[in-house]
Amino acid sequence: MDDADLVERARTAQENAYAPYSEYTVGAALLTADGTVYAGCNIENANYSNSLHAEEVAVGKAVSDGQQEFERVAVSSGEQDGVTPCGMCRQTLSEFADDDMVVVCDEGDTNRSYSLGSLLPDAISAKTLGRE
């Protein structure tokens, strides 16, 4: 699957976002090692700390389906403003992906790509915790 297709899947997921408080809708599409795509959208809650981010929802769907190897993720907002995953989502992605995982961000007519490691250098890992 190429970046444009993955971004389109993120845009489609973003359409289902529940964001009555911030009105900032986000969608994510996560490509697994076997080529399966899991999509997620942000789901807000009046108690903001209970809100779910689009990337978290996609990861949760993938992991609950037995997937634990991720290759790429695309993120899109309703603004198509090049939003990147937040720090918490970067850490969650790093649990299942190497530093070279590609993060594709929707900028409307173009996409910008980053490596996960460039967005989150020196992530906390099993190795950091002495578990590897």
C-alpha cells in the first residue's frame, strides 16, 4: 500500500471522529507487517483525560486482533494541517515498531513523512527497563 492510499484510509477514519469539544477530528491508518490496515479516529470525552487518540484506537484494534508488528502509519486531521502523533501516541507506536517506522502526515495536497525515531528519539523501551 502506498502513502496516498494509507492517507486516504486515515481521512476516511477521521470522518467518524467524535470530537464535540475540540472540534479537531483526527484519523489514523496503521499498516501491519502482513499488509493489514487498521484505522482509528479520535474519541473525545468531557473528561479530556479519558479521550482516545486516533493512533491509540488503531493500535488497540490491531493488537486486539493479534497484530504486533507495524510498518507505517498515516495521520490526518479535518484541517489536513500535517498533524503528527502526540508524544503519548509516539511512545505507544514505539512499543511495536522500530525507529525506522514511517509516519506519514497529511498536508492536504501533499504528505510529509518522518521516521518514528526522529519524532521520538531515545524512546522508553523494554531495553530501557532492563526487560530485553
